Amino acid sequence: MPTTIIDGHEIQVDAEGFMTELEEWSEPLAKSLAHQIGLELTDEHWKAIRFLRSDYREQGETATLRRISVVGGIPTKELFALFPQKPAKKLAYVAGLPKPHGCV
């Protein structure tokens, strides 16, 4: 597995840069990951991130946008505003989770 250094920590990642070890993630690391893709995290971002991580622990896979919207209660339009262009992919990246199935 490849690794990368973020804020002085060696992180296990896949070929696309998504974290592969759930326990390596932390909220300070999420802020650094967000910064790398041009995001400044707000309370609304954290709501989505925390839902996604919680759902991943329960379901064993990264939720799709539809699931985040329906189960997490965050409208799709809001997700696009929070994580522009590729919300599911960007949200998973910042949350330290695998890329959702079906994301290109």
C-alpha cells in the first residue's frame, strides 16, 4: 500500500490517495485534507463528515450521495454546495474513507 505524509504523519492510502486505515483519521487531519482540496470546514461540513464516518462503521462501505441525503438528512443540493463538483468523492476523502462505489 502506498503512503503519504500529511501534517507530519505517515498515512496509508490507495492509488487514488484515499485513506485505507480508518484509525489513522482524526479531525485535525480532516482539516488538512480539506485544505488540500480547497475547502474550509464549517459546522455543516462536519455534520456530513460525522454522518459518513458513523454510517461507514455501521454499513461497512462508504455511503452514496443518495444515502447521505435520505438517511443523513442532508439535501443533495447542500452537499454540492459544501463539496463542489464531486461531493461524494470529496466528502469521502476528507472523512478518511474509501471512495464510494460508483464514483469515477
